[in-house]
Amino acid sequence: MNSYLDSLNDAQKQAVLQKDGPMIIIAGAGSGKTRVLTYRIAHLMKQGVDSFNILSLTFTNKAAKEMKKRIASVVGDGEAKNLWMGTFHSVFARILRSEADKLGFPSNFTIYDTQDSVRLISAIIKEMGLDKERYKPKQILGRISSFKNSLVTVRAYFNSADMQEADMHASRPKVGEIYKEYVARCFKAGAMDFDDLLLRTNELLARFPETLAKYQNRFRYIMVDEYQDTNHSQYIIVRALADKFGNICVVGDDSQSIYSFRGANIQNILNFQKDYPDVKTFKLEQNYRSTSNIVNAANSIIAKNKTKLDKEVWTENGAGEAINVMRTISDGEEGRFVAQSIWENQMNNQLSLDSFCVLYRTNSQSRAIEDALRKKGIDYKIYGGISFYQRKEIKDILSYLRILINPNDEEALKRIINYPARGIGATTIDKLTIAANHYKKSIFDVLKYIDKIDLKINAGTKNKLQNFMNMMLRLQIESQTKNAFEIAEVVVKEAKFIKDLEKDGTPEAVSKVENIQELLNGIKDFITDKIEQGEDASLTSFLEDVALATDFDSEKKDDEPTVSLMTIHQSKGLEYLYVYVVGLEENLFPSAMSMSTRSELEEERRLFYVALTRAEKAAFLTYAQTRYRWGKLVDAEPSRFLEEIDDQYLHYLTPKAPEPAINRFVDKSIFEDAPKGIRFQKPIQRKKMERDVAQKKEIVVSSNLKKVSLVSPKMNLFDGDIIAGNIVEHNRFGTGTVLGVEGKGPDKKAEIQFATAGKKKLLLQFAKLKVI
Ligand code: ATP
Ligand code: MG
């Protein structure tokens, strides 16, 4: 027997050896679906199937690359190279290139990215004289994209009374016209957007029987990974191609269907069984990836979903450690906990950073994690995205802030002079640049004297420049009296960043708003830290910090091992020894935007299932008690998903429930007889206080009875009383030990060793420490 077959269990082997006919493997996470696909391809080739005759569709190009590598190790490099393997988009773009002329496209057709498409749609809306508020370009593009993914062509749209009515109902009767014009313009420009790559492939296969036959003959064996997340358009392509030989093998897990917002259709699994009545169904039940604690916990979560296919997942792997649950005081502490834990686990177990992964629900959460990793000097890479401070909307805002500090910062100025759009075009900027060079001044200076120099700029544009300049000068004045957070807040408001994005409403725009919000949170966090440490909290100092962060990004080498950071959506199919899932809080995960219907909530739960099942050895679930929102600390509640995991699989690194609220009202009468010199500390319940009083323990009442806290003889309420050895709690850094105290009055500082935040010297008047 071939050695690669020996590395499969019986069920897997059967699936690999099943050569012909339709087959489906529906199985839970980590049960070897992808492994079966990989070895199945290798086996087909070993059996003499020509590598050119095999098509394998994966969810990411990275997955395709990894599969190829594995296959190459069985059949050799040369043969593996010939496999048709990649994402739907990449494979069909390649096919369309060689068939483009049939559809009237040049073979070197352009592929429009989202930005190109939005620009084109904006132009069309403008030319048609439609209201941009009602016809928001990105929303219209989203609508068109959903048409295309369900194979609704322009003609089909105009033949469908229902579709037209839906748009009529949404007060957008012209959607069909825009769609028609958009398609015509793309065609004229020799361009296809992402959705066209699938739609046009469908058109090609439907309209040209000889072309269909050609590809049917070519792709005698077809395989699809992550089948649960294919959309209708992809489903039809696969069905058409497999129609002749019927050698189609799809694998997936309905419990991991997480892309319904992009049109993925879980029904495709059910349809498959209808389309191919002679389908052979395989079940894989043994999980090889994770410890039994992780497998069982994941099972207990997904059991809460009503819509799911029946399947078992079990493992022979040992129990492993329980899933760690960590409550932190703030998102900042959450980040530091993750960084510290990665560092310790890496050191203690002598691991590569590649073994670690941090998963979050929304992109903006990466900020706190990135900041913490960077401060600890741990390299990381954002998978399928870019580092926080490199994101466009963040760079834009930072550019405003940079100009306030240094008006001569030309790059920053050019970036934002027309962003958000205010009708200042490239020609005008060129004229300003030339004038600036001529007078040996900065563009900002030229703008200041725009009235006095003749730049051959028309009155309208001049007016726009002046408005821009006035805004910047106003901001500059404000920046002299406001702190970094306040001024950033004003910039965001004045430049109307959020307003435009909120109107937009697409997932990308929502993510941008979250990023901007997170930037403000970061600045707030930064200045609060600095003030407490008696350090420079100015805008300049913040920008310097960011510049260093950007430098850290550019220093990273591509081939060095790094911690992987990504959204859960990006993590499908991947595995890591250590997985940290952060932000397990209500309204964040499950997301506030996806919990109003059962089906939305079930998709969030599937996301959580995907997240947890990425872990091989250990999983950490973290949540913060408070999180900044628009620069204000707000309370967060632990995610319902934490409650849903059977307790036996969990290990709480912090007590399950937070301490009772500090502001507990206590009846003054209990303390009337209290001896003098009593000191108050943390919250206590009335009963315990009464008991202590009865036992004549040393108890003291604070002057402010309304905010009485737990009484403890050792402790004190007053900053002045903090002494070395005290254990203190800080509202962002968490708990720490006081190492020493120095200075007097307002300058009094305590040096504290925090559990996650390291050693810090804090000014007691700002730090609001609680002794515990
Ligand atoms: P997902 O649903 O997350 O995509 P999957 O079902 O595709 O998971 P794989 O990624 O193929 O699962 O396998 C999970 C892990 O288990 C991989 O590391 C794989 O190499 C290993 N594995 C699978 N089957 C076996 C086996 N029979 N013996 C040893 N290891 C195995
Ligand atoms: Mg897989």
C-alpha cells in the first residue's frame, strides 16, 4: 500500500479511493476534509489520471498553494504544477482570458476592483441626474453584485416584476437602469469586475456548447473545498462542468458556513444531494487537529444551533488543557495579556511565533493587539488585511494631525487636500506645487496667500481652497488648547469623515467607521497613560509613537516567523497550536449588527465555532470589562457564547463574574458605632460588613458613605497611604504590586509592577488606584 494511504483512517481512505461519480463529504472541523481532497488528487494522479484533467477549487490561493506542495511531495513537483488549482475567481479569470473574444472582450481585459466599480457607478448616477443620497454608489454596487451572484442578468432583471418592485419599494426605481448602464460601460471599457468573473464564465458555458464541452472534457475530475460557502453562481458553474463525467467531489461543513452576507448559500449542500441522486456520501468523524477539550467545547457550542446537519465529531487526542477564559479590565489590558501569554508560551515551550494566532470579530480590534505585541517586540502579520496604522482612513486622519503639527508636511497635505472630496482637482494641486517651488515656500504657505498671487485658478476653486485653508487654520488654533484626543475628535467631525461613511452603510464603510473610532480610542488611551505617568501627552508625542509603529511594520521581514492576526472570517481552514479569540463581549461578538434574527445569530455562532476549532493545543478566550467607545470607557458584558460552552471544558484565569459594582450604597447606620481609624476599601456586601461589625473587627467608614467600599484593615482610600507591597488595581492596567512611592503632593508617584502592563511609575493624583 502506498505510504500516503497509510496516513489516513478508514473513512478517509474510502473517500480517497472512491474514484468516479459524484461524492460529498460533510464533516466537522479538523476531521481531514482538506487532507482527503489533497490525497485524493495525489491518488488520482498515481492512478494515471492526467494532472491537466483535474480541477480543484479552494477558498484562498494560500490553501491552493499548500495543497499543491503536499501533492508534490507524493507525485513530484513537475506533475503537481499542471493541476488546475486555485480560487473560483483565479481559475475562471484564467479561463476567461483565453475565451474572452467569444464574449466580445479583449483577452487582456481589465479586472476592476471595488474602487474602480464604485467610481464608475458614481459617474453613472451623476450623469443620470439621480440623487446621490438615495442612490448611494456602494449600496448600488452591492445590489448589482447580488444580482450577478444569483445570475440575474440585466435582461433577467427587467423580466422580473419582483426585483423591480423591490427597488421601487426602496424608492430606487432606477436601479435597473444603472445596472444596465454599468454593464454596458464595463463592456465598452473591456473590463470585468469580480462578480463578472463568475457571471461571464456562466455565460460562456451556457452560450457556447462547444466551449462547455471543451472544459467538461478537460476537467474530468472536479473537487471543491469549503463547499458550504459557495454562492449560486459558483454552484451553477461547477454543475455545468461536471455534467458530462459526473466526477465531482465536494467537501464542506455546514457548521462553518459564515459568508451568507456575501451570498453564500448553505442550500447548495442540500441541492447537491438532489442534483446527483446517486451521490456517495462520506462522513468523517474523527478530529485530528485539536485536544478533546477543544473538540467537545466546540461541539457544545454548535449544538445550540437549530439549523444544522447531524454529524459527530470526536477525537482520540488527549484532553489537553482546559480552554482558558480571561477577563481583563480593558481592551488595552486584553492586548497586553495576549502579548504576555504568547511570549510566555513561546519561551516555555520553545515554539516558533508561527504557532500563534489571534482572532477577532472586527478589523478595528487589531489596534490594541498590535500595540501590545509591538511594545513587547513580538513580530506579527495581519493575514488578509493591513496593519492598523496603514489603513487608508487612519492614514488620512493622521495626515490632518500631522499638518496641524507641521504645516509644511507636503505628503500629508497632498493626501487630504481633496479628501474627503471637496472639488480640488489634480491640476489645481499641480499649480500649487509649482508655485510653492517657485517661491521656495510650502504649499500651505501658498494657500495662505492664495489671494495675493495669481495662480490662474478660477474663482470657484479658489473659494474651495480658501474654505479648506480656513478649516485648517481653525483646527490649528484649536490644537493649541486641546489635547491630542480632543483635537482628533474635532478633526474627524470637521472633515466629515464619519458622516459620509455612515451614509454609505456597506460592510467596508462600517469597518472604516470602526477603525476611526478605534483610532480615537487609541489616542485617548495613549494620553491617559502619559498623563498618569507624568509624561508628554501632546499630539506630537502621539504622532511620534505612531511613526515608530509604522517603522516596526516596515522592519518586518517576509520570511521570518510571526504571530498571525486576522478576522475569524479569514481563518477558515487554518490551524494553529495556540489560538487567542479576543473580544468575547455582547454586541461585539455576537456583533450588534447580527443578532436581530435567529439566522444571523446562528451564523455568529458558527463563526465562533470556526474560531475555536482553529486551535490545536490551547485556546484562550478573552473579554474586557470595559472598552473605549468614542473615547469613553463603557462597560461591556461577557458574550453569551462563553455561557454556552459547557463549564467542564473551561478554566477561568480570572473569577467568572466581575467584582460587584463599587458604588454599592451602604446604610450609614451600620457604622455608627464603628471605632475610629477604620479604613474602607473594596466593595463589600452588607451582610459581610454587619458580620465584621459584630465581630468587632477593625472597620472604618469613609467620609463618603454613598460610595462606600469593602472594609479591610490593611487598606486605605487615600492615595497618600499607598505603600510598597500594596496590591492595587488600576482601571486600565489591571492589578499590580506597588514597588515604591516617591515625591510629595501632586508629584507623588508610585512605581508599580503590573501583571500584564509591566513596570510603570504613575502619578497618584491621576492614576485612581484602588488597593485590594
Ligand atoms: P476544516 O474544517 O477546519 O477545514 P478539515 O476537515 O479540512 O478542517 P484538515 O485541515 O484536513 O481538516 O485536517 C486537520 C488536521 O488533522 C491537519 O493537520 C491534518 O494534517 C490532520 N489529519 C487529518 N487526518 C489525519 C490522519 N488520518 N492522521 C493524522 N493526521 C491527520
Ligand atoms: Mg479544510
